[in-house]
Amino acid sequence: MNHMGDTRCEPATAQQSRPTEEARTLPGDYHVHTTFSDGSGSVTECIERAIAVGLAEIGIADHISPVQPTPWQMPTIPFAELERYVAEVRDAASRYDEITVLLGIEADYLPEHEEHLRTLIDAWPFDYVIGGVHMVDGFDFNDPAMRHHPRWSDTDTLFAAYYETVRRGAEFGGFDIIAHLDYIGLWGHTSGAAVDDAIDTSLDAIAASGAAIELNTDRFSDPAGVMYPSSDLLRAARARGVPLVISSDAHAAEQVGLLWDEALERAAEAGFRGTLRLSDHTMVPLPQVPRRILGEERSS
Ligand SMILES: [Zn+2]
Ligand SMILES: [Zn+2]
């Protein structure tokens, strides 16, 4: 996500959250933003946090747009900074033995710029690419300034266009993870039955592409205060065999791995028995994580 709402979360120091043995197998967090785009934490600070909460792996995935300068409010790593980004994450990866550090990116998916995006992805040695739909037909739906735009008066049409964009993104084939599925609901709108076909078609396309979806835990800064996707969508993805990762979408170091206990419960409730480990593309079982381990960091 990249909306410009506040990013409050309950801070927790490394001392407070030092993991117990049972928490050391928490799945990796592959959706972490740093100061290279719109995050406030450095690469090193985010890695240190991941170690402190007991994550198995971390992937840095700052925003990148295939067209620059962007004519909308999307944050992005400037093209001129990409070399430094790649070098800094790679350097960090070489300095830590206690955690696997991956080089990722969250790419804006814009159907009209697929060629630019393909060139960009191929030009750099990313370990994985997250595809994020933040725009629909040129409409910057996650910009707070667009919150009362007339397009929201026909939510079914807008939601259907969103899922159509997700489908095209999956068929584009360049993504390892599809970000925050159903993010179009961030301002509290819901879709009617008329959108069901578009949802099903997008899920079928994701399943066919082999991409994972994420359970995005960033409900603190989300305007709707929810994790994406909904439980219904999680179950529908599970039924199609779509792999799952859990993602903080952290925009501050202290958000890395936040709410993993709640996310693991939701994943299990939706029928998932494991998550995808990106370093070797292996499914690993969901750990049993008592809420008391990470629950102290929660605000509610
Ligand atoms: Zn993000
Ligand atoms: Zn995003």
C-alpha cells in the first residue's frame, strides 16, 4: 500500500520483542519499504527489527514505477537511485548470518506500461517482484485526494475494473507476489454480486500465473483498518491452490513482522497449512504462534 494516511503503530523495542525459541520460525516478511521510497526505516533498521521479532527471512521491496516522473502521487525509487538500492540491499545481505535478506521490489502494475516494466525488471537482479495495483484506468484510487471522486458513485464498475487490472497483472507474468488483493476497498466500499465474475477471473489468472498472494497485515495505517484480502478471498485463493505469504507492507522499521500472530491465525482459518518461503520457493508449515509472543505489540 502507499496511501498517505498516518502510519501509526505500536512501537516495540527489540528488548521487548526478543523472540523465544518457538517464535524463531516465523515466516519471512517480503514486503518492506525503506527510505529508498516512502518508508522511514533504513535497510539496516528493518533487518535488525526482523531479527528481533524472529522472522526467518526479510525482503526489502521498495516502490518502483515503470514511468518516471510519475504523474500521480505514487512514491517510487528514482531510476538514478536503483543502482544504490540494489548495492545497499546486497551489501546488507552479505553482512547478516542470522537472517536471509532478499532483494525485492514492489512494482506498480499499469497495463499500458507493461513493456517499460518488463525492461525494468529484467535490468536488475531482483530476487522477486511484487505486483501492486494502485491505479485503475488512470484513476489513483488510493490517493486521499480522490476519496470523494465521482467514480466512487459506481463502485461495482470501479471494483470490476480493479479486478480486471489485477487479472491483467497476473497474466503479465512478471510477478512472484500479487500485493494487497482487494485493496480497492480501502475507503470502506464493498462490491455487489455483479463483480463476482471479475473477482473469480482474477483469482483464476493468479492461480495460473503461479504467483503467490499476500496477507497484508498493515491494518494500522489502512483507512479501512483491515488486513487485505478479505477472508472470503483468502479462502477462494486457497481453493485454487494459490500460495500465500504474510506481508507487513512496513513503512517503518517497527512495523516489520507486526501482527504475525493474528495473520497466522487468519491464514489457518482460511485453510492454509503453510506459507511460501521465497529464498528456495518452498512451502513451509504455518508455525503455531501463541498470541502472547507478539500480542504485546498490538494496540488492541
Ligand atoms: Zn507496499
Ligand atoms: Zn502497494
